[in-house]
Amino acid sequence: MKISLKTIPHISNKIAIDLNKSGVVTMTKGLEAVANEAQKILIENVHQEMALEEKVNEICEDNEEEIEFNLVDERQLFFMIKKKLAPEFGVILNYEERYSDVAHKILDELYEEDLIHFDVTENRIKNIIYSAITSFIAEASELDDAVMNKIRTYKKRYIPGTDEFDILYEKLYHEELTKRGME
């Protein structure tokens, strides 16, 4: 599953919380500093993929007539082009490998910025960061379902995409994160 810009602050907080709870890391400047560094790296990673997808869309649009003429499956073609251009954009398409790489980048940055100290192997710390990312992603759809179910119980009907819906959704999403100890 992809990381979205919307979920990055939550994932970053989870990384900071999980590192703090691990008992093997000392945070020199607190949770917020760690979360902010993680957030920067996650945003950069998502922006790389967005730039890649934008380029792939441009290529598909420029060749729209050929695609229709040859009756090619557009989704399959999109993925094939994305796969070919991914190295040029520095994007790892395999999510397991990508999140491992991102976890390593976060660890390196936290260490270089002197935000954490530890006496265990780097791999152990990287695994904590990796687990924070992947467990959040695994719980994201569960969170979304819980929030949507709550919204459906309201007497007033909220229409997805409206400001009113978005505000309520964010409020309930944060409540659900807090309830689960993820924020």
C-alpha cells in the first residue's frame, strides 16, 4: 500500500512513539524533533513517486491515440512505463524494499542530526522504524473503516468531499489514532 501525504504526519508520530517506547533509544531533543525528521524523509519519498507518476501520465496522454488504436490496457501500460522510469526517479516500486530503504534513510538522518542515541545495532533501530511504517499502513484501512462507520451512525448525512465531511473525518481519525495509541 502506498503512503499518502495525508498519512505522513501520523506515520511520523508512530515512528517517534515506537522508538521512544522501544527502550533502546534515547531521544536528545524529544518526540517532535524525531517525528519532524521522519516526516521530511517520507514527504520526499512520496514526492518522488508523485513526480514519476506525473511523467508516466504525460507519456500516456501524449500517446493516447496509439494506446486506443492498439487496444492496450492503460493500467498495465501505466505500470510498465512506471517500472521502466522508476530508477531514473529514484523510486523503489517494491513496497517492502522501499519501506526498508526509507527506514534506513530516517535512521541515518536521526543519527546525523543527533536526535537519537542507542547502544544496539543500527539494524535493530531500522527494524523498529520499518515496523512502525508497515504496522501503520496495515492499520490504516482498519482506521478508515472505523471512522466511516462512525460517520454513518450520525443522524445528519455527511457527503464525502465536502469541507464539513473532511473536518469531521479528520477529527474522528485523530480520535481513533489516539484511542489506539498511535498518536
